[in-house]
Amino acid sequence: MNFSRVFRKTYSTDSCLLYLTDFIRKEIDEGNMGGMVMLDLQKAFDTVNHCLLISKLEALGLSSIPLGWVKSYLSGREQVVEVNGSFSQAKPMSCGVPQGSVLGPLLFLLYINDMKNACSCHLFLYADDSTLLVSHKSKTMLESLLSTELTNISKWLGDNKLSLHLGKSEAIIFGSKPKLCRSSEIRVELGGEVLTTKTSVSYLGCNLDGSLGGVSMANKVLEKVNARTTFLARKSKLLDKDSMKVLATALIQCHFYCASTSWFGDLSKLMKGKLQIAQNKLIRVVLKVSPHTYIGSSCFQEQKWLPVEARVSQNRLGLVYRSIYGPAPRYLSDYFPRVRDAHNHSTGSGVADVCLYRFRSNAGKGTFLYTGASEWNELPLPIKTMSSLGSFKK
């Protein structure tokens, strides 16, 4: 199966990470291990070949007028080299799409749109962040499959005037904790060179560890939140409460919920408690009260904030609502079939319930597929049948 997503309405890094982690957790639940390679392209936007790009746009069916606009947009660009104040002669550019522009990312995405045809495993694409993902019960087979797929992708990149930075490309193995204790490294090769194996990797801003326990991401969040809270506390004398709240909301609060549906659910009570302590500390700073002041429900109401776990739950349920009623990414739109559609006998309060999948392990029960359905079915019927997402969130 190939998986490719670009910048489109309702699609986001959060939904991409959610689909990725759910796939891995379901494989672990079935007794498999997952192997992933994080591809690092060298100067991806700068090496897009103009001739190849135009031919790909033609193959995609772009008509002559917009195709002429793209040609005009890319032509007439020059570059120079400066050394110690001296400039070389200007030379025309035959490759590269302008970064920082509206069209640049779109043209790059169209350029790599057929990359998925070069492999037979799962390929996750988000702009120039690309990963290969395979699963198998045997670690040896994982290594063989990933090495083969990496070779195929490397050949496609070469044919398309792109190149892989092997020094920055990383591999990771996912599995249950007992299996990871026996084999925490994976050997993936390309042309005799072995990729670096990591116990934790960063993808789309989220730290993923081998067991998907969420600890590395939680520690990253705590580090950022505590550092910024301390900085905000030092400047509190210069700011009123309203300004403090605006800064806290925009620059600190958001870190608690970054892709939280993908990593928060499997955290221990201790780690969840540390995150809540960090948020309580932030509220004390914003309210300008003593470090020992008790933070109760009235403090959250004053800030119009939710405790960390409650807000994560609200985000998760909001995505379930979108998956059922829309709009949601296509790969989540059939995630939650209604009980009444599956069995045709749901009545009363269960009229809006969704099917609850059965999993054997905690890995399966940690999926959005399971936790989202479980929490949704516990909601009162009037909330599950709200006419809009805004009303549902309120």
C-alpha cells in the first residue's frame, strides 16, 4: 500500500502522524514489528529539474495556458556566487523552485507525486519529509525489505535529479517492549553503507520512540514548556494579565497538544502528572500568584483553558466527529463505521454509536481507532448528534 498526502484542506501533520502511529500499533497488536527509514533529501527544493517538472505537469494533464505560466515563472532566473566581495558572472538557473513562494511547495509536490510508484511498501510523504515503512514478524525480513525499498527509492531519486543524504537518513524499529529488548537495532543498507539506527526519531515535529510510549515526546514538551514558562515569569512585571495570557496561549500552551492524539494516550500516570504540573505552573505565572497557590477548576475557567488530559480528549473527539460527519482526511473518513449501519439493530441512546474494534494488546488499545471509538460511545446522544463541529466542541 502506498500512502501520500500533501497540503490540502483537512489534511495536517497531526492526521498524518495519527495514521502512521495507528498503523504501527495495529501491526504490533498482531505480533509484528515495524521498520521505518526517514529519508533526507539533499537540497530538495533547489534540485528540482525544470525540464522534468514541465514534462510531469504535461503528463498530469495541465493545459497549454497554465503550463505556459509555469514555464514563464521558472524562466529568466539567474544566480551568482560571491567570494570575498567579488561576484561571478550571472548564470541561468535550470533547476530549483523558489522557496518562500506560494507555488514553490506545490510544484515540488507535483514533481515527487510519482515517487510512490518506485516502491511497494508504505510511503508517507509530507512535503519533503518522506518515510518508508514495512512490517513483518522477522527482523531479518524487515532489514531485507527496507534495504530493497531504499534501493528502489534511491534509483528513482537519481532518475529525477534528486539525491539522498545517507548521513542524515535514519532507521528505527518499532515493536513491543519485550521484542525491542531482544533487538533494538535494525541494519538497513544502501550501496554497502549502513544507515544509523535510532531508538527515537523526529517526524513532522513529533518524537517517536520504538514502543510508541510517548515518553520522548512528553519530555520534549516539558523541556520547551518549562523553559518558556520560566522566561515568561521573568518578564511578568512588564506585562499585564491579558498580555501574559495571550503570550502563554500562543507560545506555550500549544506545545501540550502538538500531535497529542498520537503520543499522549500511552503515557504513564506519572508522566501525565508532570505535564499537568507544568500547566499549573504556567497558570500561576499568568495569574501572577504565589508558586504554592492551589490551581482548581475556577482557575481554568478564568483562563478558559482545559486541563491537559481533558483538552487532548476534546481534540481526539473532535477528530472522531470530523471522521463521522466530515470534513476529514480521506484515510480517516471510514475509520468509525456506525453500529446501526453494521448491525442494523442499534436503538435508543446507541443510535449514534460507532463500532468498537477488538484488540489483543495494549498497543492496539492505544490506537486512535480504539480510544476514539470508546470515548465517543460514552458521550451523551445530544452531543454526538450536534449539527456542527463548533457546537460539538463547546
